[in-house]
Amino acid sequence: QGALFDTLPGPPGPGIDALTQVYADQLARIAETEHPGRFRLLVAAESAGTLIAVEMGATGLPWRADVHDEILTELLGEASPVGG
């Protein structure tokens, strides 16, 4: 199986220390909200959506719904009749 993201040429990223600090800050901000569990779920959904968007941008997304559905069915199997 290939990597989710290929290595791209360019300047190095911010480094693990900076990423760890940003993550710690994110967790602290989540903890300070009125409903941390709900907000944590929203943050997780937004993060997953961002990863999907990056992957779609790298791979391309068919403009026709029928082609898109065909690709999803090929990769994931038939859709559940009860949703989800």
C-alpha cells in the first residue's frame, strides 16, 4: 500500500516540537469550552475532513456524480442500505 501523502520537495516543516506545542494548545482550548466532548468531536471531524480534502486534491475528484459513486463503490464496496 502506498503512503497517504508522498514527500514533496520544499522547505522542511515546523518540526515535532512546534507541532507538539500547537497540539497541546489545541487540547487546552478544547478543555476550556462549555462542552469539551462535543467540541473535541467537532475538531476530529474537521481534521478528518481536511485530510480527505488534501487527498482528493492530490488524487483528483471526478466532477460527475456517477463516476464519483463508481469509484467509491470500487474502493469501499456497496453502500449500506441503512446509511452510515
